[in-house]
Amino acid sequence: MMEDERYARGLSILDAVDGESGHRVVDSLRDIAPDLARHIVSHAFGDIYARPGLQPRQRQLVTIGVLTALGGCEPQLEVHLNAALNVGLTPEEIVEALIHSSVYCGFPKVLNAVFVAKRVFAERGLLPVGAGRPGEV
């Protein structure tokens, strides 16, 4: 029963944070790794995302930074960039977090992340970002 409660809590948080894109990820695993899908919902969302101490916006900033630094996680980064927008981060805040990440993980990884963000923002009609700012290139 406890596992069912974790899953239900995780599914509720997945809905609120990732919405449809999160469900697509979980659904894509059902015919090959259904246990992995269940673990993602129960553990990542039912246990970790449900913890007190960080708000959803803060959690998404951390997640974006980590996925950017890891590199090679562009599909997951796309899901979490959408989630970041879903929980109220602005495109400007996301771009600023990516720029900040460049100091720690380097320009190539950040460029990859920025181009994923550009695609996500374009799909959501959020381009251009930060137009008209001082220092604009």
C-alpha cells in the first residue's frame, strides 16, 4: 500500500510539474522498462520532488544546471525546460541560469543547452528572449 501512495503522490507532482511531456516519458517506458517508469514516478517525484525545502522553481533551476553540466541529456533537458516554464520560471531566468552554468561546465555544454532552450521557447512562442537589453550582441 505504501508503494501505491508514493506512486499516487508522484503522479500528482509529475502532472503539476512536467504535465504532458512527463507522461510521454513515462508512457514511452511502459513496453520496455515499466519498472523504471514506476521508479521514476514513485522515487523521483513521489519521494524527492515531494520533499520540503525547495520550491518547484528552485528544483527546476537545479535540474537544468545539472543536466546542462552532465551534457548528453538533451532529451531530458527539454522535458525539464518545459517543466521550468510550467512552474513559473521565465525564459530570461532560464537563460541566466544557463549563462551562469557556463562558468562551471563550459561553453560547449551550455551552447547545447541553449539550443534546446531555443527550441522549447520557439515551440511555446517565447522568442526572442531578452530583446533590447544593454550589452546585447
